[in-house]
Amino acid sequence: MISIIALLIGILLPALGAARESARNVACLANMRGLGTGLQLYLNDSDDLYPFVTPIADSTTDNTNDISLLDVMDAYVDAPKPRKVDPDDDDSPWIVEQPYRCPADRGSDDPDDPRPAHEAFGSSYDYGPAFLFIAAELSGAIDPNNPDERVRNSERDRARLAVTLTYRNFGDQGVKLPMMIDAVQWHPSGSETDGRNALFSDGSASGYPGDPPAETLQAIATIMLPRLVGG
């Protein structure tokens, strides 16, 4: 009898683990779609231009002009905005609920900070266009710390247009760029996903196939540059 029970446990445990992982994956994709609905509502109010946001959670100490995606989304997502336990403590953990929290985000491999990403940063997900906005800042195409507010706002408007049109250009070619993406590879990888889920610019949500190859990144830069410099 004991051997039969052990055999059954050996069969059931892997199946139970797979079922739990599948449920976490489904919940993550539902989160993505919920965030996608919020982003679309934002776009409806913003001339279909993506929000200029670089930090996902709060402003960096080096650039207090940056706003938070959580601030942008608060008016468009029917869920509590993530918040710090102690707003005055930079290292304070975040209190995060769905759809900002992936159920597979349960801890970090970083020995210096083993907290889940949502607890450390305010969300389990990265904002895809932010990487292009950061690249525009680091390249010097825009200066987020320009003391002239009019110049700063003009540069941001150009960046928003450049990034939005770049996403649309690739979408017209059948290449889907991520709007939101798991910050870490929490899910099982396979032939069609690298272990992250993503919300794409066409509103679909599925496994992320992996970061774009070098030639795609070069094409993105080629499309963005003229618009960033006002061409």
C-alpha cells in the first residue's frame, strides 16, 4: 500500500506543479490584457501617443522630471495604484495588487535583494517604449534635465511621436514590439517564448519570443533618429 501511495504521489506532484504554473501563466496574460485596456484608454485621451515614461515606478534621483507609469495608468486601470509601505523610505517595499503583479513573480535570485520584482520596484512588468525613451536620453537626442521647460516639453513631444510611429511602422510590417513585458523570465521557456509574457502593440498578449536581433534594433534607430531631431 505504501508503495502505491508513493507511486501516486510521484505521478500527481509533477502534474500539480504543471497545473499551478499554467494557472500563473494564464493570470499573467490576463494582467497584461488589463494593462492593455488601460493603455488604450490613455491613448484615446492622448492623441494616440505613447506616454513618455522611463521609470516604471517612481522618479529617479538623477532625473526628477520623469513621471511614473503608475501615475499615468492610475486614472485608466480599475485597480489600486501600487504604493510603498513607507513613502519616505527609498528602500521601502511596495504593496502591489493585480494587474501590476505577476503571480509567478515570487522572488529574486539576487542574494543582495531577494524580494520579488513587484515588491522591489512597484510592478512585475516593464514598459516596452521606455527602453526607446531611455535610449533617446542616453544618446543626447533629448535632454530631460533642460532647464527650459518649453524646450524640454518640445523634445518629449518629439520623442513620443518618434516612438509611437516606430511601433506603428513595425506593426504595419507584421513585427510586434512589446508594450508591457515580464521583468524577468518567470515562466517556462520554449520554442516560441523566452520565459516572459508580453503585451504587444496590437493589443494581443502571449509569450515573448525574445529580444529583437541587432538588425531590428538598427532599423528601430534608423526610423526614430530623424523624428527625434525634428526631421
